[in-house]
Amino acid sequence: MKGIWKLRGIPDVWEEKVARTGTHIHQKPIELQKKLIAAVSHQGDLVVDPAAGSFSAMQACQQAGRNFIGCDLED
């Protein structure tokens, strides 16, 4: 992945206080998602999440200047 990842130094363990804004059980930390999205994409790129759940990846994309398409089975 060395040729793809633009950012280095993302730790194996990420600690972040997560304020649950929704009720989805698998909500991921937005700051972590923002780092990962920035590591593998450019501003304006399209990020697709076919299992978006709480749509925290969408929030991370909005903050990181990426476009987003996502869906989930539940409302």
C-alpha cells in the first residue's frame, strides 16, 4: 500500500472519545475516518460506503472536502 497511502503515522490503535450522535451500534470515530480518507484520496474525490450505517463516513467526507455516496439497509 506504500504507493497508495499519502499519509503515514496512523497508529494501529486509535483512541478517541466518541459522543454517540445516533443510535447505530457500529458508528465509527469521525476523526479517524477523516484521517483514513485523507490517506487514500484527494480533495474532490468520490468516496463510496455501501454499508454507511450512521453515515459518520459522510460527515468525515464533508469535513475533508470529499464527495460521498452511501446507503444502508435500515432507515
